[in-house]
Amino acid sequence: MGKNEKNENKTENKIQSFPTIDDALQISTDLNEILIKLSEFKYPLEVRKIGKGVRNMSGKERESRKIEIRSKTYYFDLLTAKNGNQYLKITESRSKGEGKEEERSSIIIFEESAKEFADAVSDMVSKLE
């Protein structure tokens, strides 16, 4: 037998490693844990790893305010549309119970109607008192 034939036989006899179902289950478990942590961010699709922290990938800092009341959280976000116009997005996030995903609903108030909206809210709030 020649030298090349011996090397080919050695290569053929090596056991190739391949993923097992246990490897896939571990990867799935790790991925699930990461997704749960990521879901805790307000804008999870814009979170990217940089060093030891995270950053907003949109390139724009958001003007935001958050109010937590019992099982509800309200987000007030001042955003900018593609055309450059600003708008206010108000989001209510409510818990559906322990271990269940949150339910969210939003309204958008455009710049041209913001004053009228604020006046209506102020008027109604004054009637609560």
C-alpha cells in the first residue's frame, strides 16, 4: 500500500461529529431564554449587542415617558415619521395574567391635532375632579 492510500484510510476512519437531538434541545432552550429577555425591552427589534451593553439601532433617540398603574403600563413616545413629521404614540400594555403575554393597544396623535387632543383630555380630566 502506498503512502497516499494509508492517509485516505485514516481520513475515512475518523468519526465525524454531528449535532444530536440533545444539542438541538439545548440550543432551543438557550434561544427561548434569550427571547424572553429580549421581549422585556420596549423595542426588542432594535436591540443590538455592542460590547457589554445594548443600543438603539434606529439611530434616533426617542423622547419617551412611562407610567405604571397596577397591571397596566402606559408609554408616551414622541416619534418622527419618514417624512420628518413628528407624532405622539400612546401605548397601553396590560397583563393578561401570570405567565401570559401582554396585550397592547396604541393610538397615534399627529402634530396637527395634538393641541385639540390635549385640550379634550384636559377638559375631561378636570371633570373627574
